[in-house]
Amino acid sequence: MGHPLIAFNQQSPAHLLANYLTSQNITANVVKNEEGFVVVLDDHESTDRAKMIAEDFLANPSHPKYQQAAWKNGKNVRLAPSGNGFSMSNMISDAVKAPFTSIVFVLCVAVYLLSLFGLFSPIAQHLLMQPLSLLSENNEWWRLLGPAFIHFSALHIIFNLLWWGMLGAKIERTFGVSMLLIVFLVSATISNAAQAFFSEPIQGSFYLFGGLSGVVYAVLGFVWWLGWLRPSWGLSLPKSIVGFMLVWLVLGYADVLWVNMANAAHTAGLISGCLLAAALSLGSGRRE
């Protein structure tokens, strides 16, 4: 049976660690069971040394030495079977595995397509953010979320949905629908309220801003910080992607881009995502 060392939620970190252990003359394999992907040692004689290596791996899983070991021992990696390329069956399968991600994706696309067919005005009248004083009178509190579904250009919606589809689905598959729902509701509300605070309403009734980017920055911050705080959970982002998004945020404040950026929404979304990740990590630590 072997001797279990550590379990991961995803395959990639499990195989990275197993390959590195093998490169250090500690034979290890990855076994899939109800706990996830478990790194199993062939014998117990090297358990203490393997534990020290595993702790180093959890502290810095992106170190190049692990990728180098995976390259050298790649023949030992056996991934779970999956479809190759893009197909309708794969798309449906991915949508079923991340239903909330798919619902938000479809709603954004539907609103954008309806806007292209001349229905922007009636849609905007029901979704655009309004001053909080006005919302307290008409109780149309869904407007705190509404702007997230409105996009003003093809580039705008494509950029946002690519990140949402990738990061939202990753969160949903790892923690379930409820966690992603919380991230969406909290970040959409906070980012839209923050942007309204720094904006002027049109004729005192509506704020003309929209987009999923506040939520996108939230899921980015959520995955980024969990990769830092809890690397064993299997969520992480390459430093290049984090750097790109942070530089994009700074460029928005520098006002050198060809589009008007919702800087307050982006910043508030990023902060809310990071704080939610920290709260989840802290809560998990207390339960442990």
C-alpha cells in the first residue's frame, strides 16, 4: 500500500512533489482517493526526510527545482484521462463542474448581445448603479450587483470573461458553489459601491460604469493570496500574471490607457478578494 505523506486537492502539486522526491532517491507515487491526490512513499525509512522536503515544497511550490525534477522524471507522471482539445462535450462537462461560473458567464454574454441589438437603454435602466440615498428610497438593492453584468465593448467583455472563466471555475471546483457565490456577492457589492463613491451620477440618477472587472480582481486576489497562505490547497497563480494585473491597475491610475478605468472598483475588488482569502485561511487554521 505504501505510506501516505500528504494529500492535495489537485494533481499538479502532488506530481511535482512526487517527482522531486523521486529525484532525491525517495521513491514516491501519486494515488487518487477520497482525500484527493495523495503522495505515497514506497517505504517508511525516508519518511522524516520526505516530510522536510514536503514542508519546503509547501513554503515555495513554484521553485524551479521542482519543475526541473518534473521534466527529468515526467515519464512517471500519469494524469487522469481527459478529452483533448475543444469540444462541445468538454464545454458542457466544464460548465456542469462550475455551474455558478457558467451562469454569470452566460448572463454577461446575454446582456451584451441584447445591448448590441438596441436594448442597452432598458437594460441599463434596471441594472446601473444609483446613489445610495436613492436606493434607500426605492429599495432596488440589486443595483449593487447590476453593473457587473454590463459591458461596453467586445474587448471589455472578452478580457473580463476570460479571467472569470479561468479563476472563478478554479475557485468553484476547489471550494464549491457557496464559496464563489460569497466572493462574487461581496466583491461586486463593495467594488460597485466604491466606484459610485468616486463617481458623479448622470442627472443625479445613474452612474455610468459597469463590467465584471471588480469581481475579476477579487478572484485574482483570492487565488493569489490562498496560493501564498495555503499552497497545499492547490490554488496558485504565476507571478507573471499577478504582476501583469497589478501593473494594469497602476496604469489605470496613471491615466495613460485608451479607455476609462474603474480604478476604485478594481482596487476595492482586489482588496476584498485578498481579505476573503485571508479570512478563509484563518478560519481553517482555527478549525485545525
